[in-house]
Amino acid sequence: MANYYSDHPEIAFHLDHPLMKRIVELKERNFADAKDFDYAPVDLGDAIENYKQILDITGDVAANIIAPNSESVDLEGPHLENGRMIYASKTVENIDATRKAGLWGVSMPRRYGGLNLPNVIFSMLSELISAADAGFQNIWSLQSCIDTLYEFGSEEQRQKYIPRVCAGEGMSMDLTEPDAGSDLQRVMLKATFDEKENCWRLNGVKRFITNGDSDIHLVLARSEEGTKDGRGLSMFIYDKRQGGVNVRHIEHKLGIHGSPTCELTYKNAKAELCGSTRLGLIKYVMSLMNGARLGIAAQSVGLSQEAYNEAIAYARERAQFGQTIINFPAVYDMLSRMKAKLDAGRAMLYQTAAYVDIYKCLEDIARERALTPEEKQELKKYQRLADAFTPLAKGMNSEYANQNAYDAISIHGGSGFIMEYKCQRLYRDARIFSIYEGTTQLQVVAAIRYIINGTMLQNIKDMVEEVKNEGAKSEKCAALTARVEKLVSVYEEAIEAVKALDNQDAIDFLSRRLYDMTCEIVMSLLIIRDAAQAPELFEKSAVVYVGMTEENVAGKAAYIKAFDPATLDSFKAE
């Protein structure tokens, strides 16, 4: 029987991530839960075994329930009845199966009914579910909104809402409005305090809300009358049981048909303030969005895996000119690049998730006791790394998912354009990944300050030294590391060349090229590190990916060095 976890040992490899021991130590707090919960681990080995069991269960559900349901969900989609969103019938089956498997509220502490899973494991679960159906992954992964409520809500709110999510109730984050897409400072949904009822009331419209008729919503609304920027926005919790919100429209989308994208009308809807007023966008949404961006990175890796699976299976079977097409250089070139992007992207995903885990765990510990000076430094270090790496993981993996889905269709030839083949759905589903939760262009904006100010350059130089030590185990990996080290000098020169232009428009224009170079060098080092530890899994991908990086970095560096800011007007549309 198929299993999306055990069928891909590349996923299990990342359970041995260099930071996993520290993550488990912080997450389990000396394994104190073992005395109160019989399913809590008692040591590191037990924790890893628990993770493997959860991943195996999820891999089984994904392969044998969610994946077989995906075509029916894609065809039926959700529909609207009397102001309510109704899921596709097979989506209901998926929700029921994941509830019975205990896969809801998994990141939450056990005292609320959760499994206390770290971000690395949650990302793995997201990857597995996305490989089966990216649209359903949207519905399932939005349970991570509860992390924001846990971090910033009151204990009363935690006890009220977290057990419900752990029992399988869905969530949504209601941010976007008709006139406020990427620019959330323009949100105008109005929040007013009802003195008589001692509650907040919400009025207005939200648009493009994923899973918009969910049970529990986190809502960004304008609480400060007369304001027009982010300082007037607060975060609210809306409970569907209270009423006051209707679905006005469900969008008809290119892909992810099973994921309902709703337009909502708020009419005097009762809500609770989450945290403090005025911090909705400045603090809470930023935290929410960073988590969502990591979720899209995982979603992208899952779909990339499925696109590769479909492509290589077809290439092994399809015969032309007397042989199977997998033997044609043009085809195995595409397949090798797909696999290299997949493996390198996965390494970036779990590296970023590990950084997030360490600083989030330390933040959680700080709510209970004062951190030691060493812990404070550790928190700052990994928060900086997480902030710098998250836009790289989201942006590049979402682009790679699109590229792999495109190449899967190319390998299928004319059959790839026929609706009966899965690769066309993967292609349609992937297109949104580089758009929602911040376009790739916005990921560049988020990342570029770390590139221009030298933070990422120093991170890369540190990684080179680490990988040198690891790569010494393998002559091939040592040679690959030396090749990447040469690229670091080219990269550093490109950064200095951009800065020397002293022209903000030119810097903005060239930022995408610096971003791509940064991602490609970082991912080269990560895949070399993985190849040194597991050559049977990653050595081929490391060879291919480093070659791609050399090709790309050289071209982008040449473009930057030759760029003349005086030509900027040539690029502007009339």
C-alpha cells in the first residue's frame, strides 16, 4: 500500500537535522509531560519515534484517502447555499479522516489537546498532505492560525478555542479586502466597541479569504477611528457560532478548487480582541504571515514531489523511437533538474523551520520564566535567521513548484494537456503559490535588506565553513563545496556593485537577481551538506544543483556588473 511518507526516505532524513536535538529539548521541557500524558515522549529517541508514527499515519491517509479523492474534489469544488459555504463531498471525507487520525491542533501543547509537534514536523505533515491535494492542504494547514492565538491571546481564550481546533474545527485568517491586498495598511473593516454588550462589533467586507466560512476566524480590523495606516489596526477573534458573517461569493479559481476562497460580509458581528489594540498589523499579522509563508513553502515542496513522481513515472513508461523517453538527454536533463530543485528546496524548508522552532520555543519558555543570558542570545540569533530565511524558503520553493509542474507537463507531451492526467491539475494548483501570502516580489522585498546589509553574506560564509567540515567525508562533496566557495566571491562582488550604484530604483530593479543568487548559493550548500551525510539520496542532486547554480549566478553577476542605471527608463511600460 502506498504511503507518501515511507515512499520518500528523503523526508525522514531531515528528522536527523543537526538542530533537531535542541528543538526537542526546548519543545519537551525536560519531557515533563510524560508524567501527565501517556502519549508524551520520555526522551529524544522516543520523541523521534513519535514523530515517525505521526508521519506514517499522515502518509497513509494522504496516499490512500486524500489523493484518491483529489480529482473528485477538483471537479466538484465548494458551493454556496443560503450564505454558507458547503465543502465538496470528498473534502468532507478528508476532514473526517484527518480528524479521526488526530491530525488537528497538532502544534498545540498537550494540556489543550494537541500533540506539541515542532514546526519541522508540522511542515513535513503539510508537505505530505499537499502532495496528495494542495487545495486540501490549505484547509488543513490553516489550523496553524491557532499558533497566533496561543502566542498573543489570553489564557481564557486559549482554553476556549484551542481544544476546539484540536478536535478538528477549522480556522481562517481574514486579512484581505477589495481595496487592501498586499497593502494591508489600507484595511478598513470597522471594529467598534459595544459598551452595552461588552464586546467588539465588526462591520465590512473581506475578500479572497481561504476557508472563509471556517469555525474560528482571526480578523484584521480598524479599531482606531480616524486612522488610515497600520497603527490603527487590531486583531480580533470571530466565532462562527456567534453569527453575523455571511459568505457573499465563492471565487471560481484556476486551481486549488477544493480550497474555498470566499468574500465575506460582516454585519455587526460579535468579536473578541486578541492581544492589544493597534498591534494587529504591526505585530500579530507579521507573525501570522511568517507562519503562513512557511506553510506555503511546505505546500510547494509537496506539490514539487508529486510533479516529479508523475513526470518520472511517465518517462519510464512512454516509448518513442524504439526506447523509453527517460533515456533521452533532453528528458533526463529536465528530470534531474526537477529532482535537484525538489531536494534543495526541501533542505531550505526544513532549515528554516528549524530556525523558527528554536526561537519560538524560547519565546514560549520566556512566558513562564526569565531566560538566561545564553538563551536570550540564542533566541536573538535564531529569530534573525528565521526572519532572513523565511522569504527565501517561501519565494524559491513556490517558484520551483511552478517550474516542476511546468516541466511535468512538458515530459508528458500532448498528454500533459489532457485533463485526465494529474499533471495538468498540479500545474493549475501551483500557480497560486508564488502569489498568495505575499508574492515572490514581496519575498524579495522582505529578504533584500538582509542581502544588502551583508547579513546573508555572513550567513553564507559561516555555512561554507560548516559544510567544508561535513563535506570532508566525501571527495565529491569537498569538490562541490570548493566550487560554491568560488561563487561566494562572485556574489559578494555583485552585492558591492549594486550598492555602488547608489540609486534606489536600480537597487530595487536588481534585487530579484541578488535574491535568486542568495537562494541558489544557500541551497547549494544545504544540498551538499545533505549529500555528505546521505550520498545515496542526495549526491546526484548536489552535482546537478551546483551546476545549475554556477550557470545562474554567473549570468546574473554579469548582468549586474554591466547594468547602467541610465537604461532604467527603457524597462518602463508606456
